[in-house]
Amino acid sequence: TAKAQLPAETPGQKESRMKWWTHDRFGMFIHWGLYSLPARHEWVKNFERLTDSAYQKYFDNFNPDLYDPDEWALQAKKAGMKYVVLTAKHHEGFCLFDSKYTDYKSTNTPVKKDLVKLYADAFRKQGIRVGFYYSLIDWHHPDFTVDRNHPMRDNAEARKLNAGKDMRKYQQYLKNQLTELLTQYGQIDELFLDFSYPGKDGKGRDDWDSENLLKLVRKLQPRIIVNDRLDLAAVPGGWDYQTPEQFMPREWPAINGQRVPWETCQTFSGSWGYYRDEYSWKSTNQLIAMLVETVSKGGNLLLNVGPTARGVLDERAQERLQGIGDWMRFNSRAVYGCTQAPDELEKPDNCLLTYNPETRRLYIHVLEWPFKSLYLKGYAGKIKYAQLLKDASEIKFRTNTTPGSHTTENTAATDVILDLPVNKPDTA
Ligand code: FHN
């Protein structure tokens, strides 16, 4: 297929299109599908080499009777999440929406509902921008060839069926379903396509017909923000943001010295789908620090929940969302509209910095409360006023006032000393 010319866009146009995203910083990822029934990882079909017929029992029993997307949306809103991305279809191929191109969809299961429609309406009602995750990979579709990532990769029979098959029918299926998702559910603000694995026995841009797919996406939703997993890294306009997954970049990712938009997607517990028996859950404080560190490096955090097969969020997730929301109530000003602090401002020990370039306010996130003084090297003349964010109580600051005496703090005249309360007040 001839490769499409992707729509040209100036850096200023892209910046304007992504302005809300760069401002909002914090979104909810939702991984939900048939894999919520086995409840032991969204790759269970792959890890356990399950055939379609072995997996069918999850389709036959998919009935999230307690599904209430209004409840999910309220929990996201209270946590301070400004956008949301739901798996409309994950690698298992099961569609949470009423697609006319497959029978493998939620409206044909006992729940009989278009879960995506209910999701989009509920989150929009709370003023939360709506996005989709859509899997390029499909371990159920007959035209998706068996490859090194497929559950049937070790099955000679399945491999033989494959021989000589090309992906053009499947490419059309992708286009048809993305057309449904991008025309029947209102404005879609983010599209998380997942994922390419080019090379031997893999799949990449030619298998997806990526340029034509992306051209279609941009035609249907011109303002949409698209991730970097179509294997178009080297193609101008081939992606909008980088997607470091379950890790924290050491610094703001850059290409040829140019910092790029990025969104790290993270889980509470390591698994994306609901995993009943997984116990390595990150603490609320770890998650808050993760959000702050992400923003301190100019990035967005897409934090994932994996609802159960009854359609409710795991209590462990709800507890953490509540804790993050309690923190955001007082501190969201240090997240929304913020980014990495100017390079000339040195980061004090055990602190993270976020900065709002419009208000020119610097936020110092103190991870380890120091005894009495917080040293700001080279900040002299740069600070007008300092306060604790939570209660707006003033924090006095000075340069070193008694050089040479036994009380000297050995700081240079260009340094500033913030005199913090000795004990971290619960208002900090
Ligand atoms: O294989 C998927 C995985 O299940 C999950 O959806 C993540 C989320 O970014 N993406 C792929 C792994 O990179």
C-alpha cells in the first residue's frame, strides 16, 4: 500500500493542539476486558497459551453487573485526573464497544451493553477529557497472523494456517474500527495505540499500514493526541508524545537535543489488568512522588486502574486514588500548568522542583524534611516571597547573616536559606 503523506504541522500548531494536555499533566488509564475474569494479568491468554475455545468461558461469563462509569469518573475527578484512556480493545481482541465488524464484543455478552458509550458519556459529564487505548495486536482475529508474541506461537498447526497470509484484510479491520471509535463517541482527545514490535517474526509500520492509519485518525479527529507506538519514530508527524512505560526517565527525554512531550504510563501494582493475587502495590506516597517527579521533568502521568469483572475499581486502587486526591486538594497548583524548573535553579537535596512559567511560581517538594534550614544555592535575588502550599503560611528566608560567627551556615552570599519549621507541620 502506498505510504500516505502525513499532514504537515508547525511546532507552534502542535504546541497549541497539545496545550491542554501539557497543562493537565495527570490522567487515568483503564485496562478492562475479558482478562478481568481470570484476574491474573491482561496477558493471561498469552502466558498460558490459551486457545480461543479455552478463552471462550470468559466471554460467556462477562457480566459486569455493578459497572457504574459515573462512579469511576467521580473517583478520577476527586483524584485530580483530568483525562482518561480506556482500553476499547486490548490484545485479546475483545471489543468493549458495539462494533459492526466483529461479534467479539461486549454487546454480545451477558452484559449486552456498549461499555465505551457509557464510559465516554460519564467521564465527559465530569469534565474529564476522553481517550481510547486501541490494540494494534489482536490474538482473536483470524486475519492477524501468528507471530513471536502470539499465544499460538508454539503451535505448528496455527503457524501452518498462517503461511502466506498477508495483513491487508486486518489493516482494513483496524481502519474500520478506528473509524467507529473516532466518529461515534464524540470528541476523542487522546489515542493510545499499542504496540509495534518490528523485526523477525514481529509486526511494525508495514503490517499496520501505519501512515495511512494515522492519516485517517487525524482526518477524523484533527485535534487528537496520538502516542508513539505505530513504528513511525523516524517519520515527521508520526507521533505526538513518547510513552516510557512503567519507568521514570532520568531526565526530560529529548531527540537531537530537543525536549519532547512525554507521558509515562504506570500501574498501582505492576499488572495493567485486574490481578487479584498481586500484592506489590505502590504506596500512596510513592504514587504522589511519582506524579511530582514526572512533572518536574516536564512529563505527564497516566496512572492505571484495572477494574474487576463486576465492573468496580479494586478497593486498593480506590484507597490510593482517595489519598492522591487528598494531596491534590492542596497541591494541584504545583502540578497543573507546571513543568521542569528553569535549568539555572539548582534542585536542593531531597527535593523536587516544579515550576509554573505563567505565574513564575516555583514549587519545592521536600521529600525529606531537613532540620531547620533548606539551602537554595544561587537563589539570592530570585525569591520575592515564600509560603507553605497547604496552609499558605509564610516561610521566612534570608541570605547568610552572620558570616564568620559560630552560627555561620557556610553559605555563599548568593545562596538563600529557607527557615523551615523544625518539625514538618502536617500542613506541609
Ligand atoms: O502489552 C501491553 C500491555 O498489556 C499494556 O497494555 C501496556 C500499557 O502501556 N502496553 C503494552 C506493553 O507495552
